[in-house]
Amino acid sequence: MSNRNAAKTEHDAYLVTVDLASTAPALKVVSQSKEPNAAGTKICVLNRPVDLATGTADGITGALENAVNAALRAPTSGNDSSESVNVAISPDGYTVTLNPIWEKAANLKDEPAIAVTYAGIVLKPRATPDLGERLDLASACELQVGLAE
């Protein structure tokens, strides 16, 4: 029968746990591009290097508002990529750039109030487990970009 109150000796096993996530700052957007811009580009800078969370690329979408003739490429489900949005992460991992992929480009003279709204961009800190910290970019910054200048 063991005595729970007995002092541990140098031969007793010890369990040590370390939460490495608590030593890093929370993932957040520190700056973002100003709108509007004619290309519909959105640039976000984060405080830590990031990657897309595994398995989320197929859920990245772009949607047009006030479009007359313009159209984005239609999404195809199940292929682990986005057809309507190009997502580029800088080599250092700090900058995420979003661009619409046009099926038919906008004519700003005919569609002066057109805007693109990005969604589904889920990021994780680079070199961390997939089940660790995640950031939905839509909750961290404004992802609607007006195209008129």
C-alpha cells in the first residue's frame, strides 16, 4: 500500500508538462491594406508566421456584391483548393494576400459599387500542430474589399 503523503525521492517518477503555446503571443492581424482598390486585393500582416490550416483550402471563398456582369470562378467541392480566391502567403509567413480569381472581370464603369468578400481563410501558426491555435481571418479583420477607386 502506498502512502500518498510520503515525500518523493530521487528514484520516484515525476510528470512534467509544459504548455509551449502559452509562451507565444496569440495569433492576430497587426495591419491590413486599405480599401478600395481596383484589383480587389486584400493584404493582412500577422504578428507570427502562418500557414493555411490543413484541410481548409477548399472552404476559402470569394463572393461578389453589386455585381452586374462580373463573376468569380465557381467553387468545386472536395478538391482541397479554392477556385474563386488566390491565397498567397509570403515566404516569411507574416503576410497573407488575397485576390479574386475572375471568370469575368468587373467593369468598374458599369459596376461602380462592386465589392468582393473573402471568407473561410483559416490560419495556424507555422510549425505548430494542426489541432493547435487557429485564426479565422474573417473574424480578425475586414475582408470585404470595394473595387471602385
